[in-house]
Amino acid sequence: MNANIPNETRRAVYKRDHYRCALCDSTDGIQIHHAVHRGQGGNDTMHNLITLCWRCHAQAHGTPVFDHSELTEADISLACVEYLADYYAPEWMPYRPDWWYRYTHPVR
């Protein structure tokens, strides 16, 4: 699947994460993952993108492929959010501006 992330942004994310999975430190099949999914208002900026190996990426989408069955999709998701929030604190903003505005200013 192509997320249409600009190549410049992809390269910057890989570089920031030292060309390794940000969760398990593997270099096998690294991929870019949206911590906050685009369907939930996530954007395509470095604040929302994280490098994962293919195993952690599959786990993040609910497809366990390795023996660490104690890790759930929610565990991986939380670890991604914590990694990015810690890296960019206090200005972390993974949401699209239009979505964030609608979320913080609901129509009554």
C-alpha cells in the first residue's frame, strides 16, 4: 500500500529513527507507519510517522507474526504514540489541522 508520503519525508523519518524499528531496533524490512491512522485524523508529517520493522508493523495492524503473543495491537499503538510524543514534546501534533479543529470545536 502506498500512503503517498513524500519521499523527502520518508527519508527524514528513516534518518530520525536511525534506519531501525523504533520499537524493537530491528533493521529487517523497515516500513513507515502512521501512529494515528489517517482515517482517525492522522497526518503525513514526521510528528505522526514512525519506522517499524515488518513484524511490528503487522502487529500494529492486528496481525501477529511472531512469538510475542503478549503484545497486542493496542500495546504497539501505545508504544508508537509514546515514542513520538516523547520525541516531539511539548509540540507534538499528529493530527490534520482540519480534523483537530473539528475535534476541538464541535458543532452544537
